[in-house]
Amino acid sequence: MPVVGFLSGGSSEGLSRPLVAFRQGLGKSGYFESKNVTIEYRWANGQYDQLPTLVADLLRRQVTVIAPTTPVAALAAKQATTLIPSVFALGSDPVKDGLVLSLNRPGGNVTGATFFGNLLAAKRAELLHQLVADAKVFAVLLNPKNANVELEKSDTQQAVHALGLDLVLVQASTEDEIDKSFTNLQGATALLVSGDVRFYDRRKQIAELAVRHAIATCFPYREQAVAGGLMSYGADINDTFRQAGNYVGRILKGEKPADLPVQQPTKFEFVINLKTATALSLTVPPTMSARADEVIE
């Protein structure tokens, strides 16, 4: 029975729904956990420095395919082996990350699917600014332990400065640091949350802190708005995990990663949480509600 090594920088609780989608993708290729494929799970729970150790553990387990689900996990897997295929599901640009040569021709032993969560900073900043037009200073919440933090910082700075606004950089990686970050916004009245998996895991905590501190916040993923965030804009993360699971199944059947182009999102969702808007004393214009793919009441 083949063994798939599922490797994440996040937690099993935080990624419960994407994990279901990953198994659905495997099933589409004819593979079902405990029936004709085994899945070994390794979770870093935000401790990214543990990822190389977790990869080494999977290699000792002699996995057939590695499925890393964050940029740092994918880089750890690539650095550890050039022989075992790797299929990622992540929110960054895998070319800029150095994971593949190009989206159409990945080359090597790595391919996967991306939801480009970190590449939509301009659109999220624009949407948030439309709702809080009087805000002069935005903040961005970043995880300094993320391999893409400098790229995320640069993209967000460009997006916010293009709107003629100032930007405050706030960094956090632990639960306590996330709490403290909301006391260090330096006058910012609006917040952009980066696509780091740690913030996806802690989505309820961040949404509650934003309401408590009266900060209008835009997130990358629908699940974060469902958890109480004001708004979100991004691709369907579950669909990306489903695509990655399907690729893992195809590789188990004999296809080569180098021949499988990186899957990209085709649909982006704009979600508004009206309950949170009311808690923040914000009025969402009817035109904005009409543009939303989902309005949570």
C-alpha cells in the first residue's frame, strides 16, 4: 500500500476542512485512506523550525509522495529530497518561492496547486479602503517565521501606498504575540491579515480581537470571514487542496510531477460579514453587498 506524507506548518484542527477536500481529491483518482493508501500526518503547529525534522521523519517512513501544505513545508521537502515526488497546496507563487521552474512546466520532482493567497494584497486593500474611506493608516499582520514574509511585506506596501495611505507593519507568530499585536497598531484603523497558515488557524482569535479593538479587517480566506472577520477576498482554499489530492493520486498511478502543470485558481470569492460590520458600527453600502459573492448575516 502506498504511503502519502501529509506535511503542514499548521494544525490538524485549523485545516480540518481543507484536509477533507484533500482526501476527496485522492478519491477522485481512486485512492481512499486506509483502503488502498495510507496517509502519514505531520503537523508543525506553527513551529516552522520543526519542519525539516518532520520531513526527515517522513523519509524514514519511506513515503511514496510528500504533500506539503505551506511554502515553508514545501521548501523543507524540496531541500530534503530530489527523488520522492512532492505535491504542494499553498497560497504563494511557487516560481518566486523557488519550488518550480514555471507554472506550466514545473520540472524536477515538485508540482501542486496554489490559491495565490498572498498575491491579492492590492485587491484586499482596495476593498477595505472602500468600506473605511476615512482611514489614513493601514496595518498588516505578518508572520516573521514565514519564508515569504519579505515578499508579502513588499506586495502589501506597494498596494497600500498606491492608495495614498501609510502602512504599519505588525509581526506575530504565537497566540500571545497575536494578542499583543493589536496593542501595537500605532494609530492604524484598518488591518490586512497575510495568508500565513498560522493566522488561518487562529482566525477566530484574530476576528474577536479586531472587534474588541474596533479595527476593520480584511482576510485572504472565506473561512476567516465565517469565523467573524469583517471581510475576505481570495480563492477557494478547499478547491486547491482537492486539486493537490488529485495530483497525488495521479502520481501514485505513475504520472511524473514534471509533466503536471501547477494548478491555479479560476474563481475568487468576496465575502462580507454584516454582523461584524454592525459590531464595528460600519455601514456596508448596498453596492458593495451586491458585489459580494456571499453576505453573512
